[in-house]
Amino acid sequence: MTNLSSPSPRRPIRELPDELISQIAAGEVVERPASVVRELVDNALDAGATLITVRLQAGGVRLISVEDNGCGILRAELPTALKRHATSKIASLSDLESVHTMGFRGEALAAICSIAEVSLLTRVDTGIEPHGWLLDGRSGELQPVARAVGTTVEVRELFFATPARRKFLKTDATELAHCIEAVRRHALARPDVGFAIWHDGKLVAQWRAVAGQGLDALRQRLADVLGADFVEQAVAVDWPSTETAPEQDQRLRQPLRVWGFAGVPDAARSRADWQFAYVNGRYVRDKTITHAARSAYEDVLHGHRQPVYALFVAIDPMRVDVNVHPTKIEVRFRDGREVHQGVRHAVESALAVPRSVAAGQTPDAPLTETAPGPSATAHAAAWAGQQVPLAWQRPDTVGQRVSDVEALWSSSTSPAVAAQGSGPLVNAAPPVPLPAGDWPLGRAIAQLQGVYILAENTQGLVVVDMHAAHERIVYERLKQQLDAHQITSQPLLIPATFAATPAEVATAEDASEVLAQLGLEITPFSPKTLAVRAVPSTLAQGDPVELARSVLAELSQHDASRVIERAQNELLATMACHGAVRANRRLTLDEMNALLRQMEVTERSDQCNHGRPTWRQMGMRELDALFLRGR
């Protein structure tokens, strides 16, 4: 048995051979065939390619060939291209601090050459030589060959020089899947480039270049790569929007821009495998962006589900360091808080618009006031030039005033409100024609089991969970009140004391201003005891100790500004849940329609405060299929 405690013999310090240095670098850059594919496609894009073809054998172990129609490499530069730290992307420290290309480290090709057989076939459009050149990476031999303008890099027998590394590779099918994923990530970022992947002589994936540019081109590429369902269940993200920055040059001067598509909460998955984030066109895994995007879904995502998105961040290259990791998949921002706020605000703004309105069903007609109705908040409106009944009046602001929400559901609003728990299971009324232009969520026609509202629109049937929908309306209005600094606290007649840990005592003392903003007053009662002397007025009936402990725990672990918002939203969600209309409450058609109109103008009204959906659409085709119509 070897004695592990015995000292090892002294070894002299020496320089490593160049080949060993390259093999060590290869261990950092090349993890599997997909790593080679990523590096070679990076180079092809930097060369201005508009068509890239990837050919693989045995999952990329036997052969990786990346062919492009880019600018090519000059004959005189070919031998240098395979040397360590040789690149055309940077020439000085200032270039390194402002990288505009996909590749720049100058070590990928040399590292690959040290563990595989590499050949490079290229031709430039100089008009001097009517042919291309083939370079053998092992021997350095250079010979003329026929080829169109562009470059082909062939990598054969990956890890032949390091057989131990080859043993860690998975099956051919698994390695092929990783290679396809690497190309797919590039394809999402470059709709203007066509991609094709061949494996063992068979075409396994192809995405043609998309005409046009901007969000329209990205939408088509996302549909091609991720499927039409992704686009159908996603909303466009474009921040700052054209409304906030109407002039194009003003948008270009913004230090940060975020665009792309964010999946609706209903499209969330159990795994975070459909989260694509790009910084200046480069696919990255960044905790700042991931956390910002996930926090934008806090109010609308149910449980531990993971959102889906493809987000693109454009930022001044001087404000981001891409030279953090050899694989260039990690970045470091100069101002991470700026990026976090920008991404979060961009996604939140996109998700805030109700999908019924965002789908384009609502006519873009101006609202005009008419004679006031019985409700204090309802304003008579003209929709598409036609007078709308009082029950369908659209308010002039997002959400209702809290006092009016309470009045909306009181029995005094309408004498026709049925007694709770009594009456028929379905409260129906004879149909009437929809007004010109239609309403996104239609008009109410019935109430089912005192829980759901049934409405009719031009597409078919809309089913609404009335408690969940009303809860969101109240919640959003309360958040507006809080933003206006209208939250109040109520002193406790007898302070609630509890034994506290040293960390809780320190947090209470350090974050007294933060606690005051939350309507809480927590002060030391003794060296090991804290006293809760005031709580938010709306939670005066709750457990002050439990509230204090949870808030202090959050404050001790997270950034204070973020905790304030999260804690406030949790408080408001509790308030909204208690203030919303309960199940088994009988509503009149006027009340149902009033709720539908409020949903159409309330942000994030597609989900309740807990992330559950508030309404579902059943189209006529779906209904026809249930009854086998047309067969």
C-alpha cells in the first residue's frame, strides 16, 4: 500500500513542451465534439458566412467538418492560423476590452490540432489565384485545390492523441445531440444565416436563412428551430420600446437594449432547458440574466416551474468582459445591477399586457365619454364607433380603485344579485348580439357552479375563474397604491416580543428604514429579544411574530431593495386574496361583464397572484371536435 503521508521526491522546475501546453489548453476548450463545433461555427460567423454546413460522423468523434461561404483565409496566413494564440480578432489590450467578434482568444484551432487530425481548405476572392489551398495541420503541407470562396475545417479522430479523454465521451447519439444543440444556439441568434447538419451522410437538421430583420425574422427562426408552439405561446420583448424612445437614433444611444420572446406562464416547463440568453449575439449562461428573467415571472408563475425564453441583450462591449472563461460561455458585467433591472423590466413589461388584448383582437379605436352610469368608476365608452351597454363599459385607467372594487361586488350595486349558495347551478340569460368590434373576452352569458363565468366571443367560449381574476385585479391596484406611498402601519396595543437570534437582532437594527417602508416597526427589547411594535394596517389581524421572522430572514439573505419589493408583493397578494370575490357568490350579468372588462385592461390578468390561469379559450373547432361535428 502506498504511504500517502510520505513526501514526494523533489522535481525540478522546467518549461512544458509546446505540444503538452496545447493539450492542456485543449482540455479547457474542448470538452466533447460539440465544443469543436461551437468554436468552428464561431469562426465561420466571424468570417461573414451566410451559409454554414456541419458534417459529422459517429457523433463528431470520427469527423467534424464545418463548411462556410465566408471571406476565406489568405495563403500567406494559413500556416499561422493553426499556431497557438494566433488570431485576426484582437491586436491590443484595447481590442480585448471591446470584443465585437464571436471568437478572439486564438487558441481553439491550435488546441484542436493537438488532439485531432486537422485540415483546412480555404479560398479568398482576390482574383489573383483561381483556386483554393489545402493545409494539413499535422505535416504543414500546403497544396492547391478546387473550392468556392469560403473555408472548410475538417477535424478527424477527435482525442486520438489523448485516448484517456476519449473514454469519457458518451454514445454517438448523445454526442450528436450535443452538437445539434450547439448549432441550434447559433441559429437562434442569426436568423440571417442558413444552417445545415449532416450525420453519417443524412441530413438531420436544417434552418434556412430568414428574409427580413428584427423581431419578425427572429419570430420565424424561433418557430423553425423551437417549433411553432413556442412562438404561439410567447410574447415579444422589446425594451426600451418605440413608445419610450420614438427616434431610432435615440434607441441606439441606450446603454442597454433587451429584445426577444418570453414564453407565457402557461408554457413554463419543469426544467430550465428552454432558456436561451445572448449577450451581443453570444450565447451565455449568466446568473444575472437568469435571475432577472425568473424574477419577472414571480407574480405569474405557479410553483417551481421554469419559464421559457429567448432573450438578447445588446450592451456596449466596453461594459462587459467576455474573456472570463476559455469556452466564452460566461461573461462579467461592469454594472450587473443595470443589466438585472433592464432584463427584468423588459420581460415584466411584455408579460404585463393581457394576452386577450395582445393577440390583436381588440380594435384600436379611441374611447369617448358618454353619460355617466350608476357605477362611480364606470365611464361609458364608444367601441368602434358604436355605443356600448353599461355592463360593458371600459374604465379609463388600468384596474379599479379599491373602494370601487368593494362596491362592485356588494349587493347594493344590483338588486338582481342572487343569494349565496342558492338558485340554479347555472345562472344564464338569453344571448344578445356582440357589439361591433367585439370584446377580447366576449360577453358573459352564464355562471357555472358559482365558480366560473362563461362568456362568448368571436372565437368561441371563454371560461373565467372569477375569484382568481378578481384577485389579480385587486392585487394590481394595491401595487399602484403602494407605489404612490399610500401604505400605512398600525401600532400594536401590546408589542409582540419573541426570542431572536443574534443575526435577527443585527438585521432589525441595520434595516430599520427598510422595515419602516414595509409598515413594520421592530426594535430590540433586550439583547436576545425583539419587539414588534407596528405592522401594516391591512395585516393587523395576522401573526406579527411570524411576519417579522420571515421578513428578517429575507433581509439577512438578499439585497434590501429586492426584499422590499418581494415582501411588499407578498403582503399585497395576501390582501388581494382576502378582498377578492369568493366562490359560490352569485353574480349578475352586469357584474360578470364588469369583471371581464376589468380583466382586459389589467396588467398580468392572465394569471392570478399564485400563477394559476384566470381564463381559458375554447375555439369553435375544439368544440366541434368534442361533438364530432363535420365528420
